[in-house]
Amino acid sequence: MARRVKTSVTEWPAARREEVRAWLILHAQEDYRQFAASLLPGTENLLGVRLPLLRRLAARLAKEDWQGYLAACAFPAEESFEETMLQGMVIGCAPMPLEERLAYTTAFVPKIDNWSVCDSFCSGWKAARENKAVVAAFLEPYWRSEREFDVRFAVVMRLFYYIDEESADETLALLARVNHPGYYAWMAVAWAVSMVYAAFPERTEEFLRSGALTGEPYRKTLQKILESRQVDGRAKARIRALREETDC
């Protein structure tokens, strides 16, 4: 007799990898797979499970045998986009000491090969808020990595957790030192600088005028600031003038 697969997150019985995979396949939607694929060029292992459902499943797993689940995922195997995403979500939300979360993160980051997994993983890594100095030190090697998504990981972690009065200047300095040619690395830099601008326009404008950021990251930063709903009209007028100066 075929094994019945539980279809409710609240009924999830155990954190066994094969059951997780079966559950994901059961909840995949072809129309959503096609939509997600259009946003993730080059990513071919999509099932089509919506992110809110993945987050609910991750939260459920985090309350049960999350250690067993992550241990099973440590063995090499072909993984879907959703399986990788789910692992990152569990690492971010499961209750564990900081040192253990950092160890899981070290093992997980090499699996990141697209912007969606990267950014969702970073957004769920909320333990950084209470451990900013330790996490900042942990991120140091990723800024210098040759892997595009290692760099994006460092940038996006900085974007989520280090844009405040105390950290903004250091964040800008780190972003200025990113020289990775990968599109998803420098696009993350532009995104991050635009977010710092929204919070601290005067000091970020000074940074932009200093020439610390150049080339495509600089141009894309100006574009993102102009597109931001968090930036007022007067500030955007100054950025337009700055863009005109660049185009001259």
C-alpha cells in the first residue's frame, strides 16, 4: 500500500528528508514554477512551491527534529531549489546557540547559487541583530571570496542587519571595496547602498560624490535610489543631478 503523505504543515510528523521531498512535490504548482523560473534565469531545479508555504514548513520543522533533518541534508544529493531554500530557512529559525548556527551557515553558503535563496536565507538570519560584532567578523572571508554568491551573501547580510547609526559608515566602506565582476554581487552592492541612502541620505550622498563607488555599481545605485519609495522628491532631484554629472 502506498504511504500516505501528510498535506498539512501542522500535521507534519517527522523531519525525514525523503518525506520532506515528497511533501514538496505534492504541493508544487506548475504555474508558479513557470513564474519563479522567469525570475531565476539558469535555475532549472524548481518544483514550484510558494515561499509562504516553505516558511510555514520551516517553522514547523524548527520545532521538531530539525537536527535530524539538517544532518540528512548534509549528505550529497540532487536537491531542488525548494529543498535548498527550506534548509536555509530552518538554519535561520531553529533554536540553537550562535556557534552552532554559524557552523550550519558555513556548510550551507556553498549551496547558494541564486539570488532568491541568498536573500531569503539572509532575511531569516535574525540572530545577527543580537550578535552583530561576532557575525560581522564571521562575514569577513565572504567579502573576499571569488564566488559570486559568497559575496552577495556578505552584502545582503550587511543590508539587512547593519544599516543603523552605528554601522552605516562601516557598511558603506565595505561595499566600496567589493570588486567582484559577477552581476549578482555588484547588483547587491547597488541595492545595499540605495538602502543606506534611504536611511542616511546626507552621508551616503557624500559617499557617492567621493568616487568610492564607480562603474556599473555606481550607476545602478543611482537608478535604485531614484526608484525607491523611501526617498523623497528633493533627494531624488539631487540624485538626478548627480546622474547627469556622471553622464557628461
